[in-house]
Amino acid sequence: MIELYTWPTPNGQKIHIMLEETGLPYTVHPVNIGAGEQFAPDFLEISPNNKMPAIVDTEGPDGAPISIFESGAILMYLGEKTGRFFPQAPRQRWTVVQWVMFQMASVGPMFGQRGHFRNYAKEKLAYPLERYSNEARRICGVMDRRLGEAKFLAGDEYTIADIACYPWLVSYKNGEGPVGEFANLSRWMDVIAARPATERGMKVLAERRRQGPISEKERAILFGQEQYARR
Ligand SMILES: N[C@@H](CCC(=O)N[C@@H](CS)C(=O)NCC(=O)O)C(=O)O
């Protein structure tokens, strides 16, 4: 059984989609990051950076429970465990790893900062907004070029690299990111959106997403004194 600690953000949704794709049995444990549940000592035991998602596999590789944090590592773990969406052949596997790393190091951080300065910064600051919007658009160009030469990010097959990137592109598009100007990227998004497991995965905890603006309490937890209290 996979014990899944999550919340309906792009980093959580990657894992929801992967679990739905693989059919592994899992139990959802919501971690309400706006309420500060990521700082609970039990959660920090399995996720020392106080971020979701994290998993506990009650039947780890040696039969004993294992916990994993960082969504890219979780995708690789689940891919390895099931033999799905993470090819064994070294050349293909390393192509997948590169695109997963690209998601973790570029797509997530740059799109995330764009979203932060657009939605959460108290002052609307032109420089960071321009910087991260430019980076996000540049990154879309990188993906679009790649998807002009291959059906999926790592080649002919749908892999954890696509699963890692897709929810970030959905969130970017919903946040008025100009995805429409990238034909290959748009085609790829449509193909992934049409997969039944994507639809199921994106629905996990969807009803718990915050409606409306962030409160002062949530701001302190996510970006203020509660976030930066020494633990
Ligand atoms: N690199 C991490 C990033 C995870 C992450 O940023 N999670 C955010 C929500 S998307 C979170 O838990 N934030 C709570 C906090 O920062 O206190 C991963 O991919 O797993």
C-alpha cells in the first residue's frame, strides 16, 4: 500500500496521475499546506523540507516500509517499483531522467515563481514578474522544440517525464500562460489530458483547492514568519 501525503498542487498532481496510471493501491492523507500541516513533526519525519508530496510504501524494496520525498524521486521510485513509465534500457532511462530533472530544476521553480509574483506578492513588482514570465515562456519553447521531434518528452513512449511536467503546464495555462502559441506543446497537452488516469489523478482532492484570495494567516504560514521559524 502506498500512503500518499499530498495536496492538490502541480507537485501533488504528478503523483496522483502516476498512481492512477499504475493502478497501485494508495491511501490519500491530505496535507493542508495553507493550514500549516506540513510542519507537523510526524510529517517532517518523512519530508524534512516541509513540503508535500511524500509517500510511505508499506512494502519497500526489502519488504520493510520506506518513505520518499521530492516528487521527482517519488516518480522514479514508483516507476521502478511497477516497471511502468520508466524504461529499463540505459539510453532510454537516462533520457527520461534528464527530462525529469529539467522539470524539477526549471519548469517547477520558474513557473512557480511566476505564479508567486503574479498571485501572492503583496506588491505587483514588474521586474520579477517579467523575469519569471520570460523564463516560463522560454521553457515552453524548449519543450515545444523537443515535442516537434518526439511524440513525448523522452521519445516515443509516455513516461514519468511527461507526468512530471503536465500538471505544471495545466496550471500555467490556467494562469494565462501563453501555451497556445506553442503548437507541439498544445498537442502534447491534449494527448495527456485525454488519458483516463490523467482525469482521475487531477480530480484527487480537487475540491480542497482554495477558492478566492490567500488569507493573511495562509500567507504567514506559506511565505512569512511561520514558514521561516527555525525547526
Ligand atoms: N521540489 C519539491 C517541491 C514541493 C513543493 O514545493 N511543495 C509545496 C506545494 S507545491 C509545499 O508543500 N509547500 C508548503 C511549504 O512550503 O510550506 C517537489 O517537487 O516535491
